Amino acid sequence: MTARANRTERAVVAEKNRWRTRIVAARRALPAEVRAARAVALAEAAVGLAAITGGPVCAYLPVGLEPGSPELVAALHEAGHEVLLPVVPAAAGPLDWARYDGAESIAAGPLGLREPTGPRRGVVAIAAARLVLVPALAADRSGRRLGRGGGYYDRTLPLATAGVPLVVVLNDEELVAELPAEPHDRLVTAALLADAGHTPLGGAPLGNRE
């Protein structure tokens, strides 16, 4: 890599970190009642979207200030969808998956996460999903996603079946015009927003993936 390319890469990483700082601060400033109302709306929107796509659904349990709530996953399960949740691997790589069978099937995992305790399905389990819900700090209109920087979803999303919606769950204000991106960043096809609902990104309609 040339010195110029190194400088460009460092600049992109620095800009991503500035975005992360701003978004985490904005999430922290949201009143608890606003977060709670949005969590209800996101759960309803997720169930409605899954009714269109069918199951199984690859989802995740929101933690900390992430939009949504564990009730989103519970609502998908109660609606009759098979729900698979991520399991963080011991070494850097794609996420493993296991089935969600209610709150009693969840235990503490690494990185402050909670994970399903059932049999591991392997990294290829995402290929069976008809809908993939993805955590993010922000996304832009072209489908660029800003995560926390661990790279797990950038390694995982290429294993999803072509044409399956890859949907980030966000606060409405976290869908922005443009985000910095690196070559390894994987695009998503839509955002799920509390007020706006399902919002296609990058010109990709529901069920299609560029």
C-alpha cells in the first residue's frame, strides 16, 4: 500500500470514529420514554416486514443504547418465525448462529452481548434466512453501514443468500445522506426505522439485493 493510500485509509477510519462518537452521544441524550416508544414501533415494523419475507429470520438482541429491545426478537418468535441469533466466534471471522427459543434460551456472552444457548448452526446458517436484521450506528442512502468497528457483520453478510433483505435497525435520524466507507464494508439493502418503517436503500426494493 502506498503512503498516499495509507493516509486516505487513516482519514476514513478517523471520520468513521467521529461519526461513532456523535451517534453514541445522540443516543445517550434520547429520553427513556422516546427510546421505549421507538422500541415498540420497531418491534411492530419488524413483525410486519417478516410477514412479507417469511422466515427464518436472522436477528440480534439489542444491547445498551441500540434501537429496539429484546421484545423485538420475542415478537418475531411469537409471530411464528424461526429466529436465529448471532454467536460471536472465539477468533475473528463470520458469526455463528443458534435458535432463539424464548428468554430462557439466552445467556451472557462476550463483548457485553447475550447469546442463545442452543446448538450452534454454523456460519452458513444465515443462508437459510429470508430476512436479516443487522445492528448499526448509522446507514446512508446508498446502503453503506456504520458499525462499531469489529468487522463481524462485514465477514458475515456475504454468506447471506442473494436477494434476501439485509436491514439495519436505526433511529430515523441515523439514516443520513452519506457515510465514509472502506473497501471491505458490506452494503445493506434497507433500514427499519421507528417512524418511517421499512426504507429501501441504494435503489434496492424489498427482496432484491444489488
